[in-house]
Amino acid sequence: MRRFTSSRVALVSLLIGLLWSVGATAGDVVVSAASSLTDAFKTVATAYETKHPGTKVVLNFAASDVLLQQIANGAPADVFASADQKAMDKAQAQGVLLNGSRKNFATNQLVLIVPTASQLTITRLKDLGQPSIKRIAYGDPTSVPVGRYTQATLQADGSWQAVSAKAVLAANVRQSLDYVARDEVDAGFVFATDAAIAKDKVKVALRLNSPTPISYPIAVVSQSKHVADAQAFENFVLSPEGQQLLAKSGFLKP
């Protein structure tokens, strides 16, 4: 098993986040969002800025648990958008969310992808146990939502033991996507929206039903110095226009 030490990845990402945040100025709205939201939130942020002249949205992307660590350790953040409820539950338990601001804004689907040139025949999860498949990428379940969804799905199918023995653990969903896109692994688990942005390099082998719905929550951070702007950004994400932009990136309604 090729494994990235979770604590080391988290520490490095935390330091990066803290260094990155120095570039945010006093008038910026800092949005810390899950890696799978990268393309969609770039589009949403641009549309929001157009509607709010003079407001700059600064985006910070990483695994949801890493973002929470950054926020809890004092990194500037006004909005937190997570790829699962567990990370947001942790944030709420740690008191870093503004009371009453937590809302669900999108859903997604877990998919198994392979490189476009792959000749593998995969019609069910148990096919991943075949000897010809040696390396399978997915997010580290201890710190990455897509990894938690993957583990739960494989456990429900009875395939967890066979797949975890071939694991190449990723620090976030985009790293899992990159491993497959670069043909460094035989297969990988990502969200459907991630697979869609690399459709020239990967193909979807299976669309999966996660035992836990893949739901994205968003909330204003309690330590925000721009609460009104943070709430306005969240409201835009939840608005018909924001939902339409998310839909164009493949996200489903909450």
C-alpha cells in the first residue's frame, strides 16, 4: 500500500493555508472550500463579484478536514464549504460556525474512474479484486470526504478488504483524479463532477450509490470579520443563479 501519512499531509496543508492567507487583504471575503468545488466555486465567485462591485472573493481549496484545521487554528476564513456532513459536524462541535448559518447547497455522486486507454473490464466493485488491478486511488478516509464515502460504499459491498490492500491514498479528491489521469494507477474513486473535468483523460467505469448521501454544507465562520459579506456569498450560492452555476459544473440540487 502506498500511503501518505495523514498527520504529515494535514500539517503541510495547514502551513500552506496559513502562508496563503497572508495574501488576503482586509476587504476580501475568504472562502475555504472542498477541493471538489474548485472549478464550480471559481465560476460562482466571478459571478458574485460581478454582482458586488468592490468585493473580492479569495478562494482556498483543500480537503475539508484540512480546511477545518486551518480555520480552527486561526487562518482567516469567512465561509466554509465542506464535501460532507462529518467535516461540518466537527466544525460545529468546535464552535467555528456562526449559529444558524449552516445550509446544504449541493449533492454529488461517487464514481469509479479508469484511464481513457484502460482495457479493464469492470462491471461491479468486486471486479477490483482481480489480479490485473494492482493500484487503486482514493482519498484518505481519515481526512478526506471522498475517502469516507469510498470506504462506506466498499464496506457495504463487501469489497473493502480487497480494495484497501491496493490503495494509493490521496490527500484530496483532485489528487486521486490526477493519479488516474496520469495513468499512475489502474483505477480511482472520485466525485462525478471531478471526472467530468478530465473526461479527455479518464472514463467512468461505475456510478455508485453511497450508503450516505453525498451532501455539501456551507456556513459562515464564527470568527469572520466580514459576516454580512460572508452571508451574502452563502445566499448567492443558495440562490437560483448560484444553483444554476453549480448545475453547469455537474452538481445536483441539495
